[in-house]
Amino acid sequence: MNKQPINLKWMRIPKDIREKLLNNVWCSNCRGVVRAVEYSVEDNKMGLVIKGNCASCGDKVVRVIENE
Ligand SMILES: [Zn+2]
């Protein structure tokens, strides 16, 4: 399951910040902040979009990181 292309904008974010972002994804099923696993990162006109699965329940989670 490692076929996602690496997003360069994402990789330019320091690793500790990336970890924080991944650990702060809202899951509507858990109704709380969860960790995203098996994620991919896509470019979007708003910024970056993390699409993954909730580490707790496995539901789909999405987080948008807006451009500064
Ligand atoms: Zn969940």
C-alpha cells in the first residue's frame, strides 16, 4: 500500500508539523480528533488535502491545509 505519489509541497513541511497535522484530523464518525492513516496528499486550489482513514474506526477522513 505504498503506491501514493509523494507530494512535494507536503514533503517540504517539517516532519514534526506533518505529524501534528496527521494527528489532528476530524473524524465525523468518532466525533473527535483522530490520527489519519493510509493517507494520500493532493493539491487543491485551497492548499493541500490529506485524505486518509481514521486510525480509530477506519472511516474516511479529510483535512484541508490552507495555503498561507
Ligand atoms: Zn473515526
